[in-house]
Amino acid sequence: MLLLGIDLGTSSIKVSVVDSQTQKCLVSVQYPDTEVEIISPKPGWAEQSPDTWWQHVQQAILKANASGKYDPQDVGAIGIAYQMHGLVCVDERQKSLRNAIIWCDSRAIDIGEKAFKKIGEKKCLSRLLNSPGNFTASKLAWIKKNEPKVYEKIYRVMLPGDFIAMKLTGNITTTIPALSEGIFWDFKKDRLSKEIFKYFDFEKEIVPHIHPVFAPHGELKRNVAAALSFKSGIPVSYKAGDQPNNALSLNVLDPGEVAATAGTSGVIYAVSDQLGYDLQSRVNTFAHVNHKTASMYDDEVGGENRLGILLCINGTGIMNRWVRDVFSQGMSYPEMDEAAKKIKPGCDNLRIFPFGNGAERMLDNKVIGAHIQNFDINVHTPAHFSRAVQEGIAFSFRYGLDIMRENGIRPKIIRAGRTNMFLSDVFTDAFVNSTQVAIELYESNGSIGAAIGAGIGANYYASAKEAFQNMKKLKTVKPDSKSEYEDLYDDWKKYLVRLLK
């Protein structure tokens, strides 16, 4: 049996087909080839069209089929990974009512902060494990307040992956991790948060049916199957946010294990069995893919806490792309990396702060914008910018990791897929030496993880351990004890402190 994984990213759709027996990826494609636009009607706003996502998902699958490397009729299960914290609203005909408000949108910050104070900071943190911030619930409250006619037509609210599963199957479902990502879930009571629904005056009926992460969320509709050359009735048997899914793809499932990714955004994701929280909600806690609660499903006996502690930096790959487009026009990312290698660490005092993609939670939800410091037109070349942006992103990871360390997360090893910015030797070296934590790199990406998740959800694998039995490490990159990056980070941090005042 073959497993198909869909990764609904901000910049593109990725699709992979995996042989369930060997866990080897037969083909992995991206669509479109150019990065998808983030629609920003006003500063700080970020939207994308759900219908465009669906078009791109179909095109990505057809592109994978056209490779000729497998028979589409052998695909037996589908899994979906998706950009977290987005909001999709549909009517009773399952039509999207407006553009999705996506993860990096900042319009609902004030709404979330007011809710945090009115509901009670202690109550929010102990039950939701987060401030409502500018997460999905606050975005829905923004629509209720500012677009009442749209709100009145809402039949169900979903996260992005729920929408794609709906288009594939006609069923509308969600999961506890998805609800926790949207700040709809009360971990203390193991139920939808009465406080959130009461404060925002939401009707609970707008929440889809809740299913386990690893379970059938519906079967492929006949017309969709025909259009994609699949058999009808194939289950969509897994749905997870991109960061929990990235952790799954790296076999990061148990307390103490840590994953990282550096795509459009940058994330460190640590698994814990404690219902913990950061007092300032600078890092966030959500249900992991294998989190279990005794109260929801008849087939579960007892609960098992598996929480993902998530540090997110909005401006990671998107900042690297901007530097390429502005300073290194016409160069590929590998060419940028080669140019950056010729520049010494520290970039002749050039400093970049990659915070131009909305409110940064680790900076107390402030919108400080991206900054370039000490730019000397007589000294700094495009190669300097190529290195400085990668160092600035690595320093941002170090800043966030120190917040995680304050909250008891002290990783000795971090696992990452050799993809996106971890393809760059310059960035990987800066990351390792800034954080002083070794990185293990694997041949993995989100769509491969979603495919494996589909196999677990379809009960092809008896356990996640069995699903990853053939997983092989590519290499380990260890920090250099004599690295100058500690001093460089301290200098970078001094500038950041000034920017935050």
C-alpha cells in the first residue's frame, strides 16, 4: 500500500508518496514553483484564499502522479499537515465565506489581550495553557465584531487542514490538537472552553465533530477520486498542524524530545508530559499528535499528557527570501550559501533582525518590524547580507530557546529535517553554535510525515515506533567549543533590547 501526504504550507503545497512497507519516499513535489502570495489588505494583516489552497493541492497531487513513479490506484490512505492557527469559515454548502486569516496575522492582538485580562490571566494559563493572543478564537471574535454579516452565515469554523479534508471527503471534522491551537480547548476540564465561548459569545455548534488525530476523518469522494486518479473510498486518516507533524516526522513523540524547523517561520518544538505554560505566553503549549484524554473517546482508557511546547519566530525563511530578492537577485539559495561562506562570522558588524512578519509572540506580541543595523555601503556586499540574515535568524532561535530554558526545556539534541534553511551549512553552523545544542539531521519533510501519519491512522502500523523503524540519521552537527558566536549573539541581543524599548 502507498501513503500520500499533503503539507499545506504558507508558501506552497508539498505532496509526497511513501511506500508503507519500507517507509521510503517514492516522489515528493511542490506546487506552485513560485512562493504563494500572502494577501495583506492592511499592515499587519495576513490572508490567503482557501479555494486557492484546494486548487494547488489538486495540482500538486496531479504533478506527483505525472512522475510515473507509482500507480495512483495503489494509494490507500491520505494524511494532511497544515499551517497552524489559521481561520477558515464556511457556510452550510461548505463554501468558504472569506479569505482565511492565517497564522501570522496580527489584527486580533488587542481582542486577545483584552480577553486574557477579562477572563483572568491565571484562569487562561492554567486551563488554556496560553493567552488567547492573536490565535484562531481571537480572529473569529474579530470577524464577529467587524464582519457581522459574514459571522451570521458561518456554519463551521476550521483550521486550514480541516478545510482540505472537507474538500477531499465532504466531512467536516477537527481534533483536540487543532482546537488547542485555536485556543478553544480547556485542558483542565478536557472539553471545549466554557470561558472562551461565553466571553466571545460563540455558539458551540460552529465547532466541527471532534475525531482523534490518527483516525478516519472521512473517505475520498467519488468525483474527487476520479479527478485525481485514485480509488474512491480512500480514508483521510490523519490531520495535524505543521509543527506537531514535523515532530512526528522526526519521531519526536516522548517527553524530553525536541524538533526544529526553519521554513517560512522558525520553530523549536519540545514534547512534555506536564500541563505547563509560560507566564507571559511567549512560548505556547498545545496538544501533541499523541496526546490522549480519557473523557473524549470510548476506546481510550485513561489519559496520557503529550504536550508540544512551541517557540515560533514568524520571520525566518520569509526574511531570507526577502534578502535574496532585494540584495541577491537572480541567485539561488545554494548560491547565496556559497557566497555567505566567504564572509567571516559577524559579517563585519552587519546585524539583521528578522521580525517583519507580524507580531512575534516571543517578543510579547510586539510588532517591531525587521531591522538592519550598521549597514556600511562601502563595506557590505550582497554576500554579507546573505550571511547576516542567516546569523540573525539563528540568533532569534537562541533568544527563543533561552525563554524555553526558563520554562524547564533544556535540550541536549535537536532533530530537524534537512530541508528549508537547514539545507544551508552557514545557517546550520550558526544555529548550532548560537544555541550550543547539537542538531541531528534527517531526510524528512512535512508531507512525508503526513504520509506516515496516514499509515498510523489507517492502522497499517501497530505503533508510531513501527512506522519509524527504518528512519536513518543523515548526520550530527555539534557546536564548536571555541566558537565566537556567543559574543556575536550578545552584541545582537543588545540591539534587540533597544528595539524592544
